[in-house]
Amino acid sequence: MKFGVFLPNGSNGYLMTTAIKPYLPTWELNKQITLEAEKQGLDFVLSMMKYRGFGGATGHWDACLESFTLTSALASITERIG
């Protein structure tokens, strides 16, 4: 069995709510999560592919980091995860 983590490469991560402060996906946040996942011994990180957000009050996933570009850049800074 392999264990990993979903990356928050879309705005507001996986939370569709107005109860939290909205945030944009950033390279730095995804880099920190990936490096910590590797440090903790996880096997992979997984980013979603989303080309259009939901709009509305939450702006859920209205901004996304492109998955292939993000994961290839993250693979270049890790030893095992890639």
C-alpha cells in the first residue's frame, strides 16, 4: 500500500465554504507540502486537474496551478516523490 497527499493546487484547496479566509494556490505552499510529505515518508503527492472553477460566493477553484507543470517542477526538487 502506498500513502500520499492531495495538493491544494486550486484556490481554497478542497474546502467549498465561506467559513474560512479564501486563499490562492501558490508554488511555495505546494513545495512546502511536497517536501514535508517526502520528509514524513509518504510515497506520492497528487494534484487535481481543473480548468474552470465554480465561481459564486466562494470562488472555489477559480484559480488553479496547472497540474502537469506543477508536478514536474515538484519532482525536480524531491528525491523519492515524483
